[in-house]
Amino acid sequence: MRLILWYCELFGWNPSIKTLENATDAKAEKYENVVVVFVHVEPKDVEKGSSAETKLVKNAKWLARKWNTKKIILHSFSHLGEEKADPDLAKRLFVNALKRLNDAGYEAVMSPYGYFNDLEIKAPGHPLARIYKSF
């Protein structure tokens, strides 16, 4: 799994191109004071016994605590590596991570899965506003 974690003063999306036939309808949204996790899921991340989901959740919560926010967005970004997990298995990992984050008291959502989105990002120039993790 590869992550780019952002702290954003503003993060918004507008679905532009549907890339997965079975993707549900999506609409434009915006959030303020939010941690956004760009997530690339690899095949090994969805294998039985993988700790990738736990590491995703822990990293998102860590950065949210640093910025004193309870808002977290998971954003599928399968452009950070060569190998990609099966889209349905990757989505299941996202859904499970969202449940864990929400159960822990965070306001976690996922950007439209199965779409290319027009993005609006406003992020401060701070060392903890952009972090890369690979595991």
C-alpha cells in the first residue's frame, strides 16, 4: 500500500469520468479542515492476513490528531505504483477502514469510488501537510 496523506484546509471533488461500470452515482462535495488520504491498494494488501487496512487507519488517525480534526477522507488513487489490487477487493478494504474510523469517533467518508474527479485542494505549506507512506 502506498499513501499520500494531506492536511487540507479545503478539499472538494466533482465526479467527471466514470471508470468502473458498477460505480454508484456520485455528486460534488467539499470539506474543510480535513485529512485526505490518497490510497494506492496493491494485490498483497487485500490478501488474508495483510495488515494494510490497520496501517491505513492508524496513519489517518495519527495525522488527524496532529491537525486536531475528526474529518478524514479516503481517496482511491491507483497511480502510485505498478501493481493494482482488484477494484472490488480494494473497495472492500476502503469500506472496512471507513467503518473502523467512524467507530473510533471520526467523520470518515470516501470520495466517489470508480470515478476520475475534478479536485479542489487548498493545503498549507507545512511539513505535516503532505506525508508519503509505503508498506
